[in-house]
Amino acid sequence: MRPSEELEQRLLDEIMGIQVIDVHSHVPWEAPFARSLRDLLGYHYFTELAHSAGMDRGVLDAETPDEEVMPALVEALSTFDNTVQYSWLIELARELFGFQHRRLTLDNWEELAEAVVARSRRAGREREIMADSGIQKVFLSNSFDDDLEAIDPEVFVPVLRADLLVFHFPDREVRRSLEKVTDVAIRKGADLREALEKVFRRFQGSGAAGVAVSLPPQLQLFPVVEGDLDTAVGKAVQDKPLSSDETVTLRCGVLFALSELCAQFELPMQVLYGAVKGAYRHGVHQGKDLLQAGDTLRPLLPLLNAFPQVTFCLSVLSDSQAQELASYGWLVSNVVVCGHWWYDSLPAYMERDLAARLQSVPKTKLIGFYSDMYK
Amino acid sequence: MRPSEELEQRLLDEIMGIQVIDVHSHVPWEAPFARSLRDLLGYHYFTELAHSAGMDRGVLDAETPDEEVMPALVEALSTFDNTVQYSWLIELARELFGFQHRRLTLDNWEELAEAVVARSRRAGREREIMADSGIQKVFLSNSFDDDLEAIDPEVFVPVLRADLLVFHFPDREVRRSLEKVTDVAIRKGADLREALEKVFRRFQGSGAAGVAVSLPPQLQLFPVVEGDLDTAVGKAVQDKPLSSDETVTLRCGVLFALSELCAQFELPMQVLYGAVKGAYRHGVHQGKDLLQAGDTLRPLLPLLNAFPQVTFCLSVLSDSQAQELASYGWLVSNVVVCGHWWYDSLPAYMERDLAARLQSVPKTKLIGFYSDMYK
Amino acid sequence: MRPSEELEQRLLDEIMGIQVIDVHSHVPWEAPFARSLRDLLGYHYFTELAHSAGMDRGVLDAETPDEEVMPALVEALSTFDNTVQYSWLIELARELFGFQHRRLTLDNWEELAEAVVARSRRAGREREIMADSGIQKVFLSNSFDDDLEAIDPEVFVPVLRADLLVFHFPDREVRRSLEKVTDVAIRKGADLREALEKVFRRFQGSGAAGVAVSLPPQLQLFPVVEGDLDTAVGKAVQDKPLSSDETVTLRCGVLFALSELCAQFELPMQVLYGAVKGAYRHGVHQGKDLLQAGDTLRPLLPLLNAFPQVTFCLSVLSDSQAQELASYGWLVSNVVVCGHWWYDSLPAYMERDLAARLQSVPKTKLIGFYSDMYK
């Protein structure tokens, strides 16, 4: 072994020994692990590639029987066995299910399918998976109206996912659910803030780690005037159509209110920046969003400047923003740099970007995929 | 040799053994190879660097005699012998013309000039060049009114270059040539589509491999209303000035019509995205275009979404879009990722970008510089 | 040593032997070196990271006594000892002050503090520092009204920093100082040009190397009509508020006038492109600017095209523009590619970017951090 290889091995050993905390997941805590191989391969990282490579989207309909879905999916997998997503699948098949092969094929997928089912029946399976993966805790993405009592606090940490509140408050169902869960009749801005405060109180009581929100490119963000917010809330609760300006006002009003509550409750806000929702109309479930090259964090500055006491954990989706994010972590005191996400989570990008972060951001402000942010 | 060097060599040997198909060229099929060193050095990859480094543009005038042009060009070359473009020149001089030196200088350029002339006189020279280069077929860039009968189908494959149709239909010469070659009197949208269909029929009859078009940054693309297209076509054919809206309508109308014909004729559309035409006013012939950093493919989405059955082979010009293109290849079923082009064709960029493509795009959707796409 | 290591060493030895010229600095020529460790650590590259990592901004107030500032700063340093900025600090401490440690701590900072004071008292200290650093000359950033007579021409080279003129001519103080130093009463465009010409004459007389200006993203640049400029100047000198259009007209008028004078006086213009001034409101002194991802040089084209005889030395701040800059150096005859700057000066970015420049830009058009541009 050459000296540089020895060093690599030593670093890797140290890294693999770290007990990690997954600061962002969509794990469904009431059924947190796959019960079948169909469950596993149904993850959008695999279905979107299968569809991209030509597999018919109809294959994935819930009513299609396993005998049809599974061979179609396994066959589609062979078109992207060059990808890192495929290598993740094989790694987890080997590490978590004792799969021995290096490719998943029509000849061996049933082996894996059986192992998935068999292991899913073991008692304490979620703890076993976490131990095998070196994961200590997993952050969740919870709706404001989730039943937090049901969550196992030894394994999971609630996080308030705020997208519905920020972008869909005018939807009658969202509004009514918010009124019901908080027991606040919302008529104006102050009511909305009162309801959000009650949500925060409930989340904090359940040990929540903060708020998370996904923001699209080219957002306009500004502090809103109370009267404008009252007008927008008033129209929304009467099911009246909002103008484009009123829609923006309402979004900003909610987002600034959430940030103010983060300050008050001393909770961080995680911002996942840059997904263009529904960009690819024909995509599979959860596989319709794209990034936008040339996107910038600049629209976030009014929010970052307005709440210097709130820690913002920022992630971006576009490689052309990677340096911008590192620079925000370098300069802006309330910005923490957080992980690599979806289209930006390839080794080819992460290698250079991690080097840049290590070279320029205070080490106290870096969060990996998994991290010790939660204490 | 260390193990990693052996692996490199083995991979390179395999790669060099591939018989390639050049899916995009501007080869003039009626005179497909250089007859003189002046021809060769007249390629814009060399003249634009010579001019950039200070050579007077006037040197390149057709009437300047060889005795003046050649020493000036050779001298200018020495200012960019650090570049990959220079290394391409030396490689082709050595591989195709038996040139022995590692630099082209005032002392040895006449050797190369003589070799170029001598070899150009050999029978079957184009086949010799292709064999020496490992190239099997070369795609062309053909105008809609090109005489396709004259093209040697064993060597060349026609491709309909659509820029004139999309951007210059209002030019009287373009319009008249289209009417003449299709025998359609164009008065409204339907006539235009009929003419384009006849062009497609003729190209398909000659074994054409598809359509290619270069689209600038910040294009607006949307499906047009028939009445609006009729108005725009009507004004154009009467030589009336088009408003800015009508110009955009006409462009979109032609581009969507071409895409519809691609669906009907089952042909792919190659999109070269992002060149700002004529950006540098003082540039040499073919050396006036630049890229735009921060450009995005997002404006293409309406077209990609509207024709899911058409394969779009996309190339971008800007490194800040490299990840965006890979992500489109990853997610969007009808997008194929195609090569590296002009400002983006440097080893420094290609290394990381190729790694990212191999790590994230189904292997069935990757096209190199040269590829087996055409069958 | 393996062959590649030997080559690396040979290249490094050659590079380290080059006597360099620093083409851009903010060195205060009347007090060009640190008199204390507080001076040194007060550089914004260190204070902005200390503040970003949590140090209170108030620590840096001029009235805070050394006993309080120094331990706070030294402690803050330990939060970013992973960064390249920290390594620069340690390198200069070792090379210029004989510091022996690899970390600056509460236990050893006083050693360094004493060395800084002791060495600052040596006669000819600035020449000693330059000899130890291999620096031959240092370009300055001079205001139009600086006293150039006082500058030591053996060490320093004046450069006219034009930001005040371009962006702040309407400020009464700037205007009056310009009138005073040039003895021109400015009432209209022609007067402004006369004053600027006098400034140029004075700077040229003192051996100035050119003009430098920092331009923000998304600037509008266009040649102005004389009448419009007269109106804008007229309002400015009467302290009347300018409309947004008039403000842009005035800026363009000054910038184009400066470029014209660069042509007349045969001086280059250095453009530092892309800093968003004051983006982070809570930042420390000189630590409030950020880059903008997705920025583009395209707005500069009208200026580059209008003055083909003026050499523009361009630098960008955003990695997403790195390729764009290299391409401008490749194609545009009057563009020279200049260094790496602030957020873009990390090894992780510079490695790939320098490779790309060496692979595509004529070697006569590349300027390093330090360079021999000035002759």
C-alpha cells in the first residue's frame, strides 16, 4: 500500500466509525422500512431512472400485479447499472439483506425479494437497520397536523415540514386542518401567526428539531405589511381568488412568521433551495421535479438578513450554485451548509464541492449528509 | 506500470477500437477534406485564437496571397501552443499527414503544406481519412434546399439543419426557396406545415438521421394558437414587418411543427443549446458567438413535455449547465445527452462532466462525440 | 520520489523563482505593512470568518482594548483552522515573522505579536517583505484625488480606482473633490470628460498602470446620447434627485468616457466583475459583499465591442462564470484573463479553472495573481 492509500484507509475508517444523525428524511415513521422488494424498488430514485430509460409509467400503477411489475423493473435496472444510484441499491442489498451478487437480474431478484420479506418480519427491524447503517437518529418530515405522539422518540425526531403552510394555505383542506389542529379561527394575519405559534408549541413539546421548507428558484421574498397580509388572508379564508401579488404576500407572510417563530423557539430552519416542481409532466410519482442551472440564493438574503438570530441550514440542488452556498457559509453568520441533495449528490460533484467547503467554511458550520447537528 | 496505469491503458485500447459515428459535423460533403494547409488553418478553431491573440483579421481575407497569410498564421499559432486546440492540430498533422515535429514553425510549415496538397490528390482520400480516424459515418448539416442526391450515402448521413426555417422564414430568399423546393405556395400556418412535411419526406427518402437546430439562451417557447400563426405567416409572406410577439409566434410555430413532424417521421431532434450569436462583433468568420454563463434549459421544457414520443438529443455550451443537462438525461425520458461542444469541449470540463454522466444517466441515453446512435 | 512527484517539484521550483508583480492590491502605500498582530488579524479575510463562526462584531470596534480583542480573535481562529485562509495566516506567520508553530493559540499568540512589532521597526521593512515574498512591484488602488507624489515608485504602481466616479458622482463630496483636483467646473457631459482627462493625465504622469473598477451583476451598459448625459450631469451638479434611468445614463456615461480615455492614453482597464455590495447587512467591515451564482459577463459586451483597442483585464467572482471568462479570453481579442479573486480563490476551484485556461486561452492573455503585465 502506498502512503496515500494508507492515509485514505485511515480517514475512511475514522469516517465509517462516526455514529450519524440523518438530518433530512421522508421516512414514514409508522412503517419505516420496506416490507417487500417492490417497496424498495418503488423508491423514486429507481423508478425515475427506469422510466427515463424507457419503462412504461403504467407498470408502476398500484393495481399492476407483482408478477408483472417486478420483472419489468429488474429489466429496466440493467439500463442504468452504470449509475451511482444502482450501486447504492446493490450496496444496501448486500449490507442489509445479505445479497451476494453484484448485479440484480431476472435470475436472482427473487432471492433478494425473499430476504426483504423475511428480514422485515424480525422484531426491532428498524433498530437493526439503523445499527447496521451506523445511524443514531433520523429526522422526519412532518405535516403540521401529524400525530406526533405516535412517533418513537428513541429513533425519530420530528421536523415541521412547512411547504403546505407556505404554498397551500389557500387550499380549503389545509386551512381547515390548521384551524382544527390549533383551535384558532383564522380571519387575518394575527390569527394565522397565533395558529402557527400553537403548531410550534406542539412540535417543540414533541422534541422537534426545527422547520424545513423547499423553496423554488426565483422566489420573491420581502417582509410584508400587516394590512396587505390581512387582505390576503381574508380573501383566502373566504375562498376568493388571490391576485398574483396577494399570493406572493401570503407566502412571504407565512415564511417570515415561521422564521420569527424559529427565533422565538430557538429552532433552526432548513431550506432546500431550487427544485422546480412538476417540471417534467410525464415523470413518475416524486420524479417530476428538476433543478434550474444558473439559479441563485440572492432572493433569500432578505430573510437571512431579517433574522440574524435564526440558524438557516441551506442546501442547493444545482452545481452552478455550489460555490455560492459555500460562500454564504463562509460569510453569513446564521447560515450553516448542509449536505448534498438529489441531482447534486453525485461523487463527481461532491468531491470538488466538499473540498471547497473544507477549504473555506468554518468547520463548526458544516453539516454532512448525516450529522451531529441535533443534540 | 502501476495497476491504475494498466487499467487506464486497457480502457483506452478498448475506446480507441470503437468505430465511431460523428453525429454532428459541418463537413462540406462536395469537398469534404482540406486541399491545402491554408484550408486546414482556416478552420475557425484556429483563426479565432490567432485573432484573439492579436493577429489582424484582414490577414484572413480571401484575396490575401498565401505568402502573406501562411507566415502570419503560423506565427500566431505560437501564441497559443499551450492550448488543446493546438494539440489537436499537431495530432492531426502527425496522424493524417505524417508530420514529424511537435510544433508548427516558420521553419517547417512548408513541409506540412506540401503533405496536405500531396495527400489531397490521392484517390478515395475521404475514405482514407475516415479509416485513419476510426470514423464510420459522418452526419452532415444540410439546408432544407440542399441537393441530397449528390451525397455519398456510404460516407455521409444527411441531417436537416433547421435554423434558417426557425429564425429566418421572413427572409424573402429563404421563403422563396422553401416554396420552390416544396412546390407549396405558403399563405398561412397550414401551408407552412405542408411545406415542412414535404421537406421531411424528401430528407427521409435520402436516409436522413434527423433534424438539428441551434437555440440561443433565454428563448421563449410555447405552443402557438393557429390564428396567431396564420397572422404571422401572412405578414411574413407579404414582406410586412413583424412585431416582436409575431416573430416569437412564428419561431415557436415552426419549431413545434418540426417537432410534430419528428414524431410523425420517427426522427430525433438534435438541439444545440446556448450560443449567443454575433456576441463578439469584431470576431473572425464563425468566431463571433459566445456562451452565456447561468443559462438554463428550463425554456425547453414546454417542447420536451409536448412531444414525449420525440427523442431530443441535447447539447449545451456552458459549463454552468453541465449538471442540468445530466439531470435532464437522468429524469426526462425523451432526452438523450449528447457530446461536448466548442467552449465546453476542454479536458478540464469533460473529465468531471463525463464522470457525472456515467454516474447518473442510463447508459442507453449517452452519446459521445461520436456514437452508434445512427443505425 | 515517483516521476510525477519529481515533475511537480521541478514545476514548483520554477514557479517559485518567478519575480512577481501584484496587479491588484489595496495596500495603503503610506503605511504598507502591519505594525501589530491586531493589524494583521484585522484583515477582512480573517475577521469575516471569525464573525461568521460566531464572534461578536463588537469585538472589532476600534475602542475595544487589545487585551479583549486579541484573545477573542485567536479563539475564533480555532473554529476555521480547516480553511485555506487559516493556512495563509500560518504561512505568513512562519515565512515573514519566524513563527514556529502550526496553530495560533491562546498560548503562543503573544510570541507572534512581539515578532510583528519587532520586525515592523526594521528599516526598509516593506522591501524586506517584498524580497521574502518574491514580489517585485505592487499595484495600488488609488482614488482620483490621491496625492500620487507621495508614492514610492520603486515599490508601488498607481492604478486609478474608478468606482467613486462611476457610481458616486452625484455625491456632493465626490463631485467637489473632482472639480477641485482638476480645476474644471462641471456642468455638462463635456466638462465631466474634460475633468476625467485631467485625472488621466495626472495619473499617467505618475506612471499609473491603468484603471480598475468593480462592477456588480446585472448591470445595464450602453453608449449614452450626449443630451441625456448633459441632463443627468446637470441634475447631479444641482443636487437634484436622479431618476433610475438618469442614474444608469450617468454611470454608463462615466464608464464609456473612462474607456475612451483608456484608448487615448493606451492604458488597460481592469474589471472586477460580480460583487453584490452590502448583500450581508450584518457583516464586518469589508465583509458584506457576496457573489451571485448564475451571473454572466454578457452585459459587458457593449463595452468590449465599443473599444476593441482597449485591453480589458477581467476577473469574475463566481465559479459558475469561470468557463465564461476563459471563453472570453479565448475569443475576444481585447480581453485578458486575470487571476482568481476572493470567493473564487480556493484551490478546489482554481485547480480545474487554471487547467481550463491553460487548455484554451492564448498564453499571452493569461495573468496570474501576480504577473508581468506591467513593464
